[in-house]
Amino acid sequence: MYLTTQLDARTQLLTGYQYSRPSGSEVDVRKKISDLLSPGYLQSSTGLNLRKTYENKSRLSIILSPFTGRFTIVMNDSLSSVGAFGVMPGENVRAEAGMSLATSV
């Protein structure tokens, strides 16, 4: 068993749009639905890692992290003002606490 700390950060680089065409119109309308760091996800966890290597060189890893924090970041003001991605309207960060379990073979 090993004491383990993990940090995971995810976002996107380019702006995302939703396209629609109103009935009777010839022109598409686009609405911004995501941007750089809108959303951004940051997760940090601390726990125990049980690792085992078998005779055929395959490996098993089980990580149980009872102390996990996840932050959802929305830096674009037009998206945060409507509460996109679960943040409170007008806020830029949503914080959550919990636990995580990860396995890999």
C-alpha cells in the first residue's frame, strides 16, 4: 500500500457553440456554450493505493481516496451569469467534497 495524492485538471482550448436555425429563417444562429476555462475542472484527492504485479507482468491498481475535492471553474462572465455547468449565477467557482475510487489494470 502507498499513500497517494492525485491532481487532475481538465479544460478545453477553443470556444464551443450551439447552432440552431429558427423556423422560416435561412440563417443559422450560434450561441456560445463553452470557452477556455469555461468549464475547467480541477480535482485533488489523497488516499491509499493498493498495487499488485502478477507473474505475467500485468498490474492491478486500486486507489481509494476518502479526501477528494472537485472545483468547477467558469471564467467566462456570460456563462457564469446564467449558472452554466452548475455554478451559482454570477459565481465563477463551484466547490464540492467527497471521495473517489479508481482502478486500473
